[in-house]
Amino acid sequence: MELTINLESYQNYTLMILDGDINTSTIQILENALGNATRINNSHIVIDCSLLKSISSDGLKLLLHCQVQLAGHFYLSLYNVPNSVASLMELSGITYFIQMNTQEQNQQKQSAST
């Protein structure tokens, strides 16, 4: 599957919506989108992963590299990460550097509030 990314700018953050797979053939799309997101005048970049099917080690490496490069100027956070992808991100240690919110956490919050 290919990767599509939509960028939306809000008052306090830029939203990147990922749809598809992040792998060797789609990594450049993500890199370009992150570059475009930094050109928008918001210091917080929220990456919505609700439609993300999978991420390769190259994708994890790019996210970590971007967090390191952007530190002090931009803040990355991963939102609505599917459980299958979240476990890989946790195993890789990327969650020590990038805040992550999973679909499971969101479901628990919704059940608690009802």
C-alpha cells in the first residue's frame, strides 16, 4: 500500500494525517511532509497515525532523526497509534523521545467518561 499524508494547520499545532504504510518506498513522502510541516508557523506537529498500517525501521529512524533535528524548535507527538504499530514503537524505544498516544488509550478514556 502507498502512503498518503494530509497536512492541516490549526492555531496551536500542525496536524499530519498518515494513511498507509511507511517503508523504504514511501519514506521520502514522510520526509517531505515533515519538511513541509516545519514551514508552517506552529511549533507542535501532531502526527495522526489512526490510518497507519505499518512502519519499517527506516520510518522509525526518520521519526527519531526528525525529533533530534527539530528539538528546541518543534515538538513532535504521535496520536491515535494503532496497537500493532504502538508495540513496535515501544520496543524500538522511540517513545522515550516522542510522546505517543495509542488507540487503546483513547478507547479507555472514552469508556471511562461514559
